[in-house]
Amino acid sequence: MWNTIILLFLSLFFSDEGLHLHDFHVSKLDMNINPVTNSLECSLHLFVDDLERAMKQGGFIQKNLISGNVENEDQKISGYLSQKIKFKLDGKPVALNYIGKEEAERFDAYYVYFEVKATSSTKNLEIEHKLFHEIFDDQKNIISFTKDKKLKDFLILEKDHLRHTFKL
């Protein structure tokens, strides 16, 4: 009997539908202007199950991300993020440069790193942050923006507010 219960639990935990490990839907994007490289360095903290669900729905992946092929996974994550997080510098669209990912302290989350090239004359940074809004109505995307080692802005983007412009 215990074998059956353990197998049932494991099948739920490791299945595509699996147990939901969290009842809140949030990501956190830390953005920092690097004055030496004139780039916007970004660290995005998100739940892996949310990322997998959104990427499956969008046709980026068929199964779970952990396939052993890190380069292929990174390419797919980069493609997905490029569609969901968009930047404009002084009104002109710019691409995000995906750097990589690593597991967070919690086994069910990633830190994803990318940057956006700017110039020393850039005045405005606009972000459109639609991450996971296609799968969760209650998704919240937290953004902290740092310049010169000082927190310049902290905000939460929700379904009705997906864009924000920062003064550099």
C-alpha cells in the first residue's frame, strides 16, 4: 500500500501537470545601469514551472526544460523572453542580450541574466514586461531599477499596467 501511495505522489510531483508549488504568480527583475559598459544589466528571478507552462503554451518547448541540452534550452528561453520583455531606449527598440541562467536557492526557481546595450547619452528607458500574463490573470512583475548604486525606482507591473518609462 505504501508503495502505491509513494508512486502516486511521485507521479504527481514529476508529471507535466504536477503539484503547484506556489499559489502566487510573481517574477522579480533587477535592473542596474553599469556606467563602465553603458549597459543595463538584468537579473530576472522566476519560477521554473511558470516558465515551462508559458513556453509550452507558446510552442517554444514540448516537454520540460531540463533536457540536458543547456545551449538549446538557453536559446528557447532567450526567444521566449525576447517576446515578453521588450526595451526601448529613447523610443527606439533594442534587443536583449541573453547571458544565461542558474538555479536559485530554491530548486523550483531560476535566475536568468541578460543585458541591454545603452549609450552614455541615453535619456529614457521604456520597458514592456508581459511575462506570464498569457497564463495568469493575477501575474505581478516586480521591477527594481538601480543607477549609481542607488535604487531609483521600484514598481509592480500588472495586467492593466505593462509598460513603464524610466528617466536615466
